[in-house]
Amino acid sequence: MKHGKSPYTTTFYLWNGVAAFFYASHLTSFHSHNTMQLVLDTHTDFRLKVKGEAWKTYKSLIIRENVVHQLDTNDSV
């Protein structure tokens, strides 16, 4: 699967208070959420940077609420 340079997202899915969407070829700015976040990669690995720490690579991850972080899809989905 080839991805463009701009961020791509699918339809925003929302059910019973849970939301899901997909990103490809995207680097977020630092941000946080007031709820827990589950991050899964469908093709390879993604990178996460917690503010004040170095980048780390993951295939899946649970991020606690209110953690300031940045995500890099690493050219995957």
C-alpha cells in the first residue's frame, strides 16, 4: 500500500462512547487526550515520543490519559 505525503484518515467511527479512525503517513504535533488511547499498526511499526523523552518504536500500545505525546505512523497505517 502506497501512502501520500498528506495525512489520510478514514471515516470517523463512533459507537458506545468509543471512537476509531485510521492515519497514514502522518506525524502529529505534541498533544494529549483525557481518555486512554489504544494505538495499533496494521502494516509495520509506528513511533511514539513522550514529551521530554526519545522516540521509541511499537507495533501496538496503550497510552494513559493526559500523557503528552507525539505519534509518527512511520509510513504505515
